[in-house]
Amino acid sequence: MRIMMAAALAMTASVAMADDLDDAHRQAISGRDSYWNCLAQEYNSNKGMSGQDFTRHIASVCPSERQNFRVMLVDYLSMQFPGVDAGEHMTTANHAIELAQKDIVTAYIRHKGAPN
């Protein structure tokens, strides 16, 4: 009887952890989408800037969306890979933010250089 209760408890805990991980993943995706939407708004509303000015501008915009994305991604990675140092998760999140900024700047510069 005790073994069955222990097994049931373990299964319940496993299901709860899976649900928490799914929730953390959804929140990380939502944070990413929110950040990208903010960057896209900046892209659309700053068409007159030079590529260099836009690059500097993008680095400073959307601070709350950027921080939310960072926190949600670190939280998800910490749950997904609990044995990995938290600093590595932060490095991964910061790299994801850098890539998002690089992608939006690259698109801006390419669009700016394209013939109308």
C-alpha cells in the first residue's frame, strides 16, 4: 500500500513539474513575442534614421519587454536544465536578446538599402 501511495505521489509530482515547465515555456515564448513586437514597432516608426543611428536606438528601446523576455527565458531554462549554472542561462538569454537586436537592425539596413 505504501509503495502504491509513493508511486502515485511521484506521478503527481511529475505531472505537476511537466505542467510548470509547459507554463514556463509558454511565458518565455510570450516574452519573446512581446519583445519582437516592440522592436518591430520601432522598426516601423523610425524609417528616417541612418543604419548606425537605428543600431544605437535599438540597443536602448523596449527595456521592460527586454527584461521580461530575459527573466522568462532564464526561468524556463532553469527549469528545463536545473543542473546548469544560472550564469549560463543568463548568458543564453542575453545572447537571444542580442540576436533579436541584430536581426531587426539587419532587416532595417537591408530595407533602407533596397531600391524603392
